[in-house]
Amino acid sequence: MGFKTVLCVTGADHSDQDIRTAAGLCAEVGAHLSVRIIPAPMLAMSYPPIGDGIPEWPTGRGQTIARLNNRFRQIDRFSQEVARQEKRSKDIQKLLRALCLSYDVDTDYCDATGVGEVVRQRALCADLTIVGPALLNDSILGPLVINGSLFDTGKPVLIVPKGAEATLWPRRVLVGWDSRLEASRAVREALGLLCVAEEVRVALVDPKANYNGNGAEPGADIAAYLTRHGARVSVDLLPSAGKPAATVLAQHAIDISADMIVMGVYGSRRLRERLFGGATRWIFEKPTLPLFLAR
């Protein structure tokens, strides 16, 4: 299994559910867990500027005093938040110590514009990012973490919706295949999972022979590739019947009792927020299955 470092991002007010999920997955494969706490209130908080000077007295003594009082209140709020996050960090470390894991825990203080870059830097040095139900349910932090970890790094993300039973030793995996670059990357990043699975089902929705790289037998090429790596593969050709491909794949995953769906993610930078909203709706509307995503 190629996952040696796993990243888990959690909000200040989130429960420990996401961390416990990530810790359980790390225990399965002997991976190091890197936890990053991003305090949710910090996304909207104005940090007290450092070294920006004090307004000149000619602007009005009363106005200056009011600004100073407001600055002191900001500093006090910030100090309280830092103290609260230090306690949160210690509580998480205590939890992970009890689980006998290799881990590190750190807190990143940044506003909304900096979250993506913070997560990107962390994800670049991880093999996999876990996005659990608490983060998925966070409409502010969730999209920022998805953008930073999935779209900005090329690294895979495992999305674990509420109620899903996630594992890095899946019994049966459904691969959504369409012969595009993103699907190929998802398969490559998931090779460790696919090779240990008892069964891999490669599913193509409305495939056409000799179209978009499918070859004379749609799915045969990717099935042969996976077989050479030791995976036990079969190919399912699915009609859409006018339904979106994601809906067809989700239903097929239920029908075959899959433990996980592996698929590529598409979209330009301008479409990210829209894509995340669509993906979130799909995740919550469909049955609870972990999604292994790559771009």
C-alpha cells in the first residue's frame, strides 16, 4: 500500500469524527497522520495588523481612542482564540497518542483567501487527504480544503460522507472509466487499493467502440492494465437511460455492494465552486459510499 502520509484537515468547532476516521484508515495501512486545525472563526476574523502605526492626533482624539479600543478588543479576541486552539490541539494529540499512531498536529491561522494555499502546501507532502463528514458539512471550510488539496496538487482525496464505512482494504471497488486523463490519474493513484481488492468492477456509461480512446472493446484496455498489476477485474457497460453518469455509477455501486467508488474529477478553476456544490449534493443525495477522487 503506497499511502505513508495521510492529511486530515479539521475545523476548530468540528467534532473528532473526521480525525477518528482518518486515524482508523492510517492504522489499517501503518501510515503517518498529519492533522491540520484551521479555526473556523479565523476565516471571518480581522487579524490585528502588526506595525501599521496609529492614526495621527489631528484626525480627532476621540476617533483615535475608539480605534485603539477596537484594536485592543481584536487582540483580546485573537488571544482567546489562540488559547482555545492550543487546548484543541492538545486534546487531539491526547486522542492520537491513545491510538498508538505516528502523527503530527498543527494549527494554521489564516483567513479564507489563505486556506487553499495552506492546504495545498500540506497536501503536496501527503499521499492522500481525507475529507470526512464534518468537513463536508462545513460550507465555508469544505470547498476551500477540496480546492487546495484536490485541484491544486494533483494528489488524491478520499471523501467519506456521513454514515460511510471507509477502508483502505476494500473488498469490492467500482471504477468510473471514460478513457480521459483524469480517470487515468484516479486509477493510477488508487492502484494500491485496487490491487488488494477482491474484485474491481470497471464501469463505463454509454461507451462507444473506437470513440474517445475506448478501442474496439470498451474497457478492455484499462482492464488489461489493471490485471497486469494483479487486480481482479471485470468490465460493466452501463446504459444511462438519460440519467447523469454520476447517478448511474452511484446506483450501480449499490447494486454490486461496492465499498468504494474511484473516479476522476473534471473542471477548470472557474468551475470549482460549482463543481463542489454539485458533488456535495450528489454525495448527500446518494447512498453513503466513500469516493476516491483524483484530477
